[in-house]
Amino acid sequence: MGETVNKSKIAEEIGQRIFKALFWDVCPPTNINFSCSCPVPKDGEKKEVGKTYHNNQGTHPMDASFSYIDPYLGKKIYLNTDFKSYSQKSITPPKIRSSLKSLAETISCAQDSSEWAKFVCCGEATKEVRGLLFLYNSDYKYEHDIITIF
């Protein structure tokens, strides 16, 4: 566990250095979970037709959130960021696909979550939340174009 935490901290530090140079704001807090608004119904509970359910433990992670003013839209955009620190051997299509699916579910809930807004948005009436998957190669050995994974 300690090694994973240390790798995660490295990814966060690098991310904050990069995003600060882009004039993005870091929105505290970091490393929190917020409630899922679409958990898979428990056995015996009825599913709503047309509703998408998330297969998780009832919460979604938020490693960090950044915001910036979109120069074309003129509004604040929030980036719910998932930091992933992988060794070369761990950067595989199934692993990346799983991370992207989890991030998509997180953003789906964050967009409408008053709990997420309370943590991050400081009471703004409307918000636009987007996802950012930040991949960090912890052993510096991955030498391929990441697009090949997709």
C-alpha cells in the first residue's frame, strides 16, 4: 500500500506542476470519495428503464479537481482528475479501458452531484464537469505512443 501511495503522490506533484503552468486552479480537497447517484440496485430492487447504473461500491473517487476558464465558452470548467501511476507492464488496453470506464462513471455522477459541488464548486449554481485521466509511467520504461492502446 505504501508504495502505491508514494507513486500516487509523485503523479499528483507532477500534475500540479504542469497544471499550474497552464494557469489552472487546484480545487481543494484532494483524494476524496463522493456518493454514487446511480449504484446498481441491490437484489430484489427494481431497475428503472433507460437508467445507467454504475457497478461500484457506492462511491466515486476524486484524486484532484482543477478548474479553468474556457477561452471559447467563457465559463469555468472543472476537471475531475484521476491520477494513475503505472509501470510499463501495467499500461495495457484492459487496464486503461477500465480506468476510462471508471472515470466516465465518476463524471456522470459528479455533473449532477450536490455533494461533489459542495466539495469543489463553492456554491456555483451550474457547473460543467469533465474528466481527465492522468497517466504517469512510474518506471520510465514505456516507450510507445499511448494512442496505440486505443
